[in-house]
Amino acid sequence: MDKSIKRAKLFILSFLILNIFIVYFTIYLPINSELKKSKQEVFLTLADSKIISIDNYLESCKTGAESMSSRTMIRKKIVEYYDGEIDFEELRNYTKDLYADGVEALDNSTGAVRLVEEKIVASHGELNLNLVDKSNYSKSVDLEILSLDSGHTVIVYSPIYENYEILGYDVVFYNMDNIIESISLTNVNASITDEIMSEYDKKIILREDEELLVKDDIIHHYHRLEGTDKNILFQISTKDLYADLRKIIIYNVLGAFIGLGVLAYLSNKFIISNAKRLLDRALEERNEFENHAKTDSLTGAYSRMFLDHWSERNLNEFEGHLILIDLDCFKKINDKFGHLTGDKVLVKFVEIVKSSIRDEDYLIRYGGDEFIIITDNEDREIVESIVNRIKEKCQSVDEFSFDILMSYGIAKIEGNDDINKTIYKADKALYKNKEKRECKEI
């Protein structure tokens, strides 16, 4: 009897040990791997959405500097100087106050300087002219990011043109620390760095050209900022990223061991179904975040991230038109009536556009007050009618004390075209339209 009891106990012990190994290798390890991968995907998606914010900020810096260089009145004075109609001191006196007004209108700008023949015509704000690098002078707007003891500074070099001749340069300084601080979260740190670390403990590749580097239990994700020699670095500790995984897995494995004491089959079935529920929840969490990142939170239109993903997957087989729309005088609305009114205008405009297009068309918020409509209509006249319908509805809005004005450009989407090339074509058409617009009525 004692031998039978011992044999039974040994059988039970062997059965439990076997099932422990089965649970560890067939449940614990796969769940742990899948949940970690899901968390890593969420981290990458979060980083991608913040990178869009950085790209938009740098683009707005270039646009602001370019707007300074294109101001007609003070640009014409440089022409008069070169023609010998005025001397340099007269040029400086005329430009000084107008230039200061323009600099103060630029968001996040700390100062700017206008250089003609490498001499200072006007300057405003806090400047360190020793940071100006003449090698960055070119025929197009260019920028560089400097990492200083006082923080990160964006310097934009914008040529001043007249009849395709460069008259001088505007050099505009921007504070980048505010935008960096705004994209950092409780457990995710964002920073600017020059180099990508070459020594690490582990490399994780989840998508093409996107990787995570792990060193000392810190996960690093680098992204090169376009047109610069700097990288944006996102960091999160493995402890924070996988904070709830251990609890989830431990609770479920304990449930499996307890269940094994009652009935191995039922316990295994419970753990597998519960694990599937957890994986589904993690997938829903990732999808929910991706959907949020692809939708503009203010207006409900699609975001630039959606445009990038859509163009990668659909552009080669798509035929139709792209409409680029810019709300005229929008900065003046913000300045005169406040940003809350400006936000209401954007929301109302999106409401009008959605009521004017089909469900299969796409409305994307491309920038602050720039929108893109993508339609598979190949008939240019139908596309023009869509725009006219939007304009008519804008003119009938009576909830503001001013009209909602817009300029637009239309470009045909060719199957072999890059999306940026199509946007460029529409942008050229838009600005021809916009040159005729006056903002006196705002």
C-alpha cells in the first residue's frame, strides 16, 4: 500500500512538473513575447505621432522665415539701395521698425537679423550672431539645429529674392526646447542628439527602417530630423514599458497552477482563453492609439500620419485628384478674435467640407490651416464643382462676423507620382489663386 501511495504521489508530482514545463513553454513564453511586442508597437506609434509634431514645427519655422523674406515693402528698399537711390543708413532706418514687427509676429521666434552684403540691416530679439554660419547660405530656405548649454536653437536661413537674384538673407532664431518638452510624456523622454549609439545590448526590428535599441534596460528609438544632422531620441525604461506585464503573466500562470491541482485540462483551457483575451485587449489598445494618431484631435479630419500611410499603400493604384485648400487670412482671425475663434473656424470648415464630399473621399488636415481632399473623381469639372460647393457653403455661414475665405489648388494624381510631387503641383496652383486675395474684410 505504501508503495502504491508513493507511486501515486510520484505520478502526481511528475504530472505537475510536466504541466509546469508545458505551461511555461507553451503559455508563459509566447504570451510574454506577444505582449512585449504589442507594447513595443505602441511605443513606436507614439514616437511616430510625436515626430510629426516636430516635423510640423520645423516646417512652420521655415515658413515663418520665408514669410519675412517675402515682405514686399522692405524688400523693395534693398533694391533701391543696390540701385544707388538710397544709402545703407537710409535702408537701415526704414527697415528697423517694420522688421521688428515681423519678428514679433513669428511664433516661438527669439529673434532675427537681416543681412545685406554681410552687413546688418536690421535685427530684433535675443541674438548670438556668432552662431550664424555663412556656409548655410543657399538658394533655398535652409535650417540647422544647434545644441547649446542654454538649450536647443533652430536657426533658419532664408534668402531674399528679387527677380531671381539674391539680395541678402534673413536669419531667424527659434527656441526648440518648448516643442521638445511638449512631446515628452510621464515615462517617455524626448531629446535631441547628434549621434546614434553604436554599442547596445539588443536590437529590436519591428518595421522596415524602424528599430529599437536596448541598453542597460533603457529602450532607445532614434529618428533623423529631415534636412539636419540631428536625431530625435525617445527613451523609456523596460520597467515602465512592461510595467503591467509581469502582473498579468504571474496571475495567469498562478491560475494555471491552481487549476492544475483541480483539473489540468480545464485549467489549461482557462489560461489559453484568458491569454487570448489579454492579447485581444492589447491589440485593441494599439489599434485605438493608431486610430487616434491618424485623426486630428481638433477637427476630426485625418492627420498627416494617415496621409503618409495611405499614400504608401494606395498611391500606385490610385487615379483621381488632390485638392489643396488654405484658409485665407487665418492668422489675422487668430490675432484679432483669438485662437478659440480660430479653432471654431477650423471645426466649422471641416464640417462644411465633410458635407460637400462623398464618404469615399478623404479630408486631411495637412497643416495649421491647410487641408487636403483626395477624391477618385477623374473629371476635372466635377472636382471644380466640389470646390465651388464648399466655397458657397462657406459664404453662407452666419455665425461669425467675418467670411470664411479660402484659396485652393488642384492637381491630378498620377499613378507613378510621389504624393509630395502632387502636393507641390497643387501648392503652386494655390498660391497663384492666393496672390489675388485681400484680407481687409477681416
